[in-house]
Amino acid sequence: MHNTHEWHDFYNRHNVEDLRRFLDHVLKGENNALGGMLAASAAEGGGSKA
């Protein structure tokens, strides 16, 4: 269907660690390094606007 390596990139060790940090922050409320990056992005007006 798609002639790319999208799924390979998704399961790359580095990407899985980033996803785990994101989910730990959002779902568990853990205050990890990602929390600071998300707060800085929101302060700069980043993120999606629905």
C-alpha cells in the first residue's frame, strides 16, 4: 500500500523512548524532561489549534 519505511521509523528504539516519555507525561502526569518542552512550546504558541 505505502512504499515507505513509516512503520520501521515508528518502532525505532529512540522513537519508542520519546513516545514512552510523552505518554508517561500525558497519561501518568510524570514530570519528566518532556513536560518542560511541552510547556515551552505552549508558551510560544506552538501546538495544534482546533
